[in-house]
Amino acid sequence: MKSITVGITGASGSVYAQKLLARLNASSDVARIDLVISQAGARVVSEELGLNVAGTDRRVVRELLGEDSEKVAVHSANDIGASIASGSYLSDAMVIVPCSMSTLGAVANGVSRDLIHRAADVILKESRPLVLVPRETPLNVIHLENMLKLARSGVRIIPAMPSFYHHPQTIDDLVEHFIHRLLDHLGVSHEQLTRWEGSRKRGSRE
Ligand SMILES: Cc1cc2nc3c(=O)[nH]c(=O)nc-3n(C[C@H](O)[C@H](O)[C@H](O)COP(=O)(O)O)c2cc1C
């Protein structure tokens, strides 16, 4: 049973965070989810999903999941003394989804200005899986250099770039397929119906 840390920062794509949380919460592989939302993250969630996730009370979980869940602990981004700020806390993996270029830059340069940065720094120093889901376009040289630095440190950079080869019919299809990739990298099992099996095999099914 895994313990996963989820950071939500102020990049566009909060629907990915919402969907991932739902899948982690429903997974029998996952015992605990530590959730941290930056101030900008809460603002973008409000803009994009119309949900109020400011604060750390249970309402945050109800807003994102539609119900409360004992699995999810919500931490304040200002609480630099929270459990996940220490390497002695056994989080199996961390994902920052979506990941702003600001947070990406902080993690790339070892700057821990809030709990999301610190938790990511700890995951890195403990050599545990860290997944970042950046979203920005176009990318400048600083963004690219920071991503290269992180990739060289073993961080999995999985940009919020939906794919189309699985013939999505709805935005939900796009998001769902992307979430499956994140679950793969977090080591959380799932049943993915759109896993690519090769074009010839696919053609033979049709
Ligand atoms: C509606 C909205 C959308 C934004 N989209 C992005 C984005 O896609 N990528 C990005 O890097 N920053 C984006 N930003 C800017 C970040 O929120 C800003 O840099 C913020 O300081 C990030 O702080 P954080 O990393 O602590 O969440 C957006 C801001 C707003 C208000």
C-alpha cells in the first residue's frame, strides 16, 4: 500500500489534479494521499474548475473529490514543518500536477520557499520517484534548462501534453489517458483500456 504526495500549483490544467486524486483515492494500491495546494494553485483551481480549495479543512477534499476521504490529508503550503517536509516520513512518491514554471524552477535549484518545494526536495534527496507535470507554452531557455537539470537528477518530467492516437471523443477521454501515464510512473496499478498495442494489432481489431 502506497503513500503518495500530491502538489497542486498555479499552472493551467487543474482538471488533471482532480482526476488523478480521484484515481488515487479509488485505488486499492494507495493507503494515503498527502495533498498540498499552493496559493496560486487554489486560484487556478477556482478559475478552471469553479471550486474553492483555499485552506486545509475537509471542505478542500469534498470540493475536489465530491466527498470526504480518510485517505487524504491536506497540508498548508506554508506549513514547512508538516510530516512530508521530513525524509523520515515514508512517502513512496510525489507528483506535482500541474507544475508551474515557478515551482519547477524552485525544485530545479533546491529553493524551498513552501511545503511543495520542500517535499519535492526531500523526495529527491531520499531518491524516491518525483513526477512533475509542467504546463507552459512557449517554453523559454530558463524553463528548458531547469527541466534538463531535473531530468538529469532523475525527475520524471511528464508535460501536460494530451495525445490523440487513442481517438479521444471527449476532454474527459484526453484527461483520463494522460492520468494513466501518471499512474504508471507513480507505480499505481490501473486498468488502462487505451494502452497502445501497435497499429497492426489495432487495425486487426477493427
Ligand atoms: C489563471 C492562471 C493560469 C496560469 N497558468 C500558468 C501556466 O500554465 N504555467 C505556469 O507556469 N504559470 C501559470 N500561471 C502563473 C503561476 O500561477 C504563477 O507563476 C505563480 O506564481 C505560481 O506559483 P506556485 O508555483 O507557487 O503555484 C497562471 C496563473 C493564473 C492566474
